Amino acid sequence: MSTGGLLTGSLRDIEKQFGFTSKQTGFIIVSNDIAALLTVPIVSFYGERGNKPKWIGCGMLLCAIGAIGTALPKFLYGKYNPPVVTLSSDVNGMLCAVSNKTIDYCIHDASVKSNGIYLLVFSLAQMIIGVGATPLLTLGISYIDENVDPKHSPIYMGITYTATFVGATAGLIVTGFFLKTFVEIDLPPGVNIDVNDQRWIGAWWQGFTYVSLVMFAVAPFVFLFPKKLRGSYLRKEAIAKGELKAADDTLTTNFSGFLKSTKYLIKNKCYIFAVLGVTVTTVIGAGLGSSFPKFLILKFGASTDVAAIASGSALLPSMFFGVMAGSIIMRRLPLKGSIQTAAKLCMVFSLLLGGFFGAFMIPGCKEPNIVGAALPYRNSSNSITMNSMCNQGCNCDRSAFNPGCGTDGMTYFSPCYAGCTANMSTNVYTNCSCIQATGDPGTVKKQLVLGECNRNCKNLYMFLASACIVALMAFVKATPHKMIVLRIVPENQRSYALGIQLLLVRTLGFIPSPVIIGAVIDSNCVLWSKTPCGKTGSCLAYQNERFSQNVAVFGGVCGAISLVAYTLVWYFYKADENEQSHEKLPENMFSSTETVSTNL
């Protein structure tokens, strides 16, 4: 699970280095789920009858290979050299060099690369991880459940889920520290930039390398676990007492048994609506979780390392306390009747979850009003375009995004697009024809300093606190939901039920949501990067307020659907319980009559 956190925290830097759009990085994320989608039915059905630890150990080795593969594009790409301007020359087109000749940067830039091969490598690596994680997410849960006291099972489920979330959030936090190091470890000679510079790309690949080594070391020990642990007899006793569903001996391991098991789950209304409830919650979590650090960067002005560390540090306590609170509540309930109570818990927290998504409307930074992208140049028509009379003939490189703040308080794409013809230092540029003159007639300044103008960013910590509440509402439901799924199916169908749930959740939740959220994010883009040959790359500036509104509405709707789904779980389970009690009533009556006759 830590690989997911590593990828989420690194997305912005990966986008910058390889020129990916949000939709492309969304495809990388869902590649994991597409591969798992194809293997879940087989692993969960046949793994239930096999040696679960061996299945899990093999999956861990695959995850280690996938982690190495995720770091591979860095080494295929070669060295990254950020654009830089020196006082003696302007080899990167950062200054306005007025000339009658047009410079063809597409021909002269030998570093132009197609990002197709890197997208393919990233996607294949994530597919391998998706296949490898499937045994742990299905067989691992049922292995724990069948080898512990059923009364204590919710606590063990809570610990398992907490460990899963700790891995993901720890990946986010660790990524933040790796991103403080330059992607090539050492900066190129003559380059003096830091993590706050737009040209900075952090060492996103290091985390995947270290995680793969750890998994390669741990996997052999997983193979040593026995097929059954000593605590498995406690579950058998609970089944004998009628507190849990017994195994269905008609469900065989052949193909007909596979079809019968699938048909049973499809006809189980409680199971289907429980899966629907967790699926819409997953749509929220998977879609926004992968974009959360990016959201902090765009709306609240956090740097990439701060966004990764803050995301993990803020959400980890909420995840932990949410999961453990749900586990403790379920632990205190008797085995009989616990499903209805679990459904009620999921109903309440689905309602609260949808309401708290209003937190995404908390104000952050002002919009990134870049001249030529969001605002027109002064003394020009109202049309918004990068080229204007003031920078005509400057031969600016559209691929060299290096924003600067003019003395007129406006942000410009680069010193060249601001019409600057000279520089006082590597950060201060002068004689900028597009910048409106300021100051007294004798001290007129038309200068530009690298870096965006102050956007008055605020409320980062207020938003993080609100996001913690949202996460708490979502994760309290984790253990109650899992208990619903495990206890409404026969004993020998638990792994398969978890597998089909994972199949549906990935199909309807994990796979579409990052792509949908990525498309929503890209639809709010006001400035796209361009390669020297004019190909569109990643987004450089967004319209943040509209994006926030879309997220708030999206979260509210998903919360409402989840509420309806768990309400139906409660309703149908209650109806089934009443029907079963009515069916047992005549038997009890006849039994009582026979007893009375015998006594007479």
C-alpha cells in the first residue's frame, strides 16, 4: 500500500518531468486496478481453497518487481537539466532577443522526448503491483478472520486496515522528504534553484527503490506461515453455536461451483447494496486521494514536499482513529444482530461524510492570474493570448515556463514574454516592455523578479483540519462494512465475496474515479505547457474556485448515494431476519406440543 502513497505524493513532479496531463497520470493510477480486475476472481475463488500465505508471498514478490519498474522511467529519461539564464548569455531563450529571424526551438532543442514510452512503463509497473496486491487484499483478510476469535475479529480487521492506511500515508510523508532532494541528487553546475522554484523536480524515484528492497527481504518470511493457525478452532465453535454462517458444501471448486457462488452473491441483496455503498465511498477516496497533494499545491500554495508531508501527517491520525473507533464499536456488539447495527453506523457516517465536503469551499490562494493566460496584456485588445505588441519579435520559447512578478504587480509567463531585454542577476530582469511603468518619473521601474506574485494564500491548516474530519467520517465505516460482507455469506465463500467486492469496487470506483477527477481538474486549466515542437504537456495554472465547487458537489452526491445503499442493507437484512423467524415459528410450536403430549 505504501507504493500508492509514494505515487500520489510524486504525481506533480512526475507530470513536470515527463510532460503528463492529469488524465495521463490518472491512467497510470488506474492501471493498477485494471490488472487487479482481471485476476481478482481467480485469486479469491481458488486461493480460498489453497495455501493463503503462499499466495500472499508470491503477490509480495510481484509488488517488489512493480515498485522497481515504477522507478525505471527516471533512468530511461536521462538527466534532467532545468532551464537557466546566465548574465553573459541567453541560451535558453529566457530574455527578449528582438530579431527579424524566428528561432525554431523545435529543431534546436535536442532534449525533446516523446512521453509515450514512459507512460507505458509506468502503467505496466502499476499493473504488476495491482496483480501482486490482490492476494493480500482478499485472502489476507479471510486468513486473519478464520484464525482468530470471531468476537475479536473486528479489532484484528481494524489493525489490518490501519496498517494498510499507515502504509499509504507513510508513503506520502516519506515522499515529501525525498522531494526535497533534486531528482538528479546534485544540481547541475551553475544552477541555483530550490524546492519552491517552478523548475524544481524532486527525487520522486527513490521511495520506490527502497520499498522494493524491503518487500524482497520480507516476502520469504510470509511463505513460512502455516495454512491454519491454532486459533482457527474458535471460529468453528461459533459456527457450531449458530452465531456465524456455516460453510455451504454445495459450492464446489470446479467451474459449476464458481458459477453457483457468483449467482449466490448476485442474488444476495444485502451484499450487493453493501458493495454499492463502499464503491461510492471509494469513488471519493480514490479520486480525491490521488489528487489531494496536488489540490494543496494549487489552491493553498503549498510546495510539493510540504503538500506530501502535510497530506500524510494530517490524514493519518484521522484514518487511525476512524478505523479503530469502528472496530471497537463492532467488538462490543454481540455476534447476532451485529449486521443491522453495522449498517446503521454506515448510514450515519455516510450522511456526515457528504455534509462535511463543504470544507472544500474554504478560501485559499487568489487565482493565478498570469498575463497572457488568464489576463490580457495592457494596452492591447481584450483577447487573451501569449503574444502581444510589447513582446513582438522576442522569439520567446513557449516551453520555457519561468514565471516572474513585475513591478506592476502582475505575473508573467517568463522574462521573455514580459519583454525583458536585460538582467541584473539570475533572478531580476530589467527593461521589460510589457510591464507597466511604476514609481516617480525619475525612478521609473519596469522590472521583473522570478517567482509568482503574492497570491495571499491562506487557510491551509484550517482546510487540513476539516479534511481530517472528512477522512474520519469515511474510515469509521471501514470495519463495520467489512463485518457486513464477511457475515452475510457462508463460511467458505468469504474470500470470494471479498474478491467480487474488490472486483466491483475497482471497476466502478478505483478505475474511473482518478480519470474522472483528472478530467475535472484539466477542465479548469487556464495555461497548458508546450514542448518546443508545440505539443501540449502538463497544466501550469488552474482556476481553483470552480474546481473546489465541483469537488464539494461531487462529494455530497456520493455521500447521499452511500446513505441510500446502507439504508437498503439494513432494510433487507431486517426483512430476511423476520422471514427466517417466521419460518422457524411452526417448528418451535410443534416441538412444544410434542413435549406437552409426552408429559401427559
